[in-house]
Amino acid sequence: MFVPWWAGSLTLGIPLEAAWPGPLWHGHEMVFGFVVAAISGFLLTAVPVWTGQRGYSGWPLVLLAGLWLSGRLLVASSGHWAAPLTAAVDLAVAASRQCDA
């Protein structure tokens, strides 16, 4: 989603709206964007099947995906938001899975 923006910042000098330098922002997104999405996908699909528990579906899943996406958007535009707000929304997906346990 942000790959064209990232590529444009590297090649064309398009400014990133993040409060961090480009490489730090990119590294953060690889961990909190990609890895969290991959682990969440595993936890939301395979684990419920293996344990016989009911997984997310419908509106709870839409809200969880929206929460993940809002974290990505706030981090990408973190230069415009307070750091505690950005951090809280960014970490909310990981915390939401802990609440279910």
C-alpha cells in the first residue's frame, strides 16, 4: 500500500509524512505492518481450526482490520499526530489479541 510512496521518496524525493527518517519508518513497517499482519493471519485462521475455537468473522474482523490499517496510516503520517496516540493505535492490534486469551 505504501510501497509507491516509499519508492517515490527514495527516487523522486517525495517527502514522507512520518516523524522518523525513511529507513527507520520502513523498518518499523516491516515489523509492525508486515510481521504483525502475517502472525495475526495465522492466529485468526489456523489456531481456531486446530483448537476448535471460534475465530473472528464479520464485524469483529472488519474492526480488527480497520484498527491495523489505522495504525499504518497514523504511523505513515506520524509527523501530524502526537507520539502517544500513534503508539497506542499502532500497538492496539497486538493488545487486542491478548485480551481474548
